[in-house]
Amino acid sequence: MSSCKIDHTLEDVQKKLDDQKPFLPEELYNGSVNLLNQKPDQQTLNELFHLLKKYDLAPVEEKEQRNEKLQSLIN
């Protein structure tokens, strides 16, 4: 996952989260919803967006890495 210079809006991240809901572990989905409800800063929004981007297409090993990063982001 490379970083990009686009700032993603809260709405963009919520849409991406909803799109990936069927593929995410339930606790990570719920934690991400809670995080977005707290109106996180721009850096957090961008990081969450990129962790969710193409999550459904990622190989199992990459999903595990993303899951760990998501878990640390929502804690």
C-alpha cells in the first residue's frame, strides 16, 4: 500500500468502509464505525481509507497485516 497525497473526506471513508463490510471481520468493522463517529483527524481518515482500499482483493497475508494495522488504529 503506497501513500497518496489525496485527502479523503469522512464521507469517502464511510462509503469505502460500507463497501468493504462484507469482507471485514465484524470487530474491525464495528471499531472502524466507532472511530469515524469520533470525527478523526485527516491523517487518520487517509490511513483508514488506504487500509480499506481494495481490501476484498488483497491476499490473505496482506489482509492479516491490514487487520493488525486496523486494530491498532481503532484502539
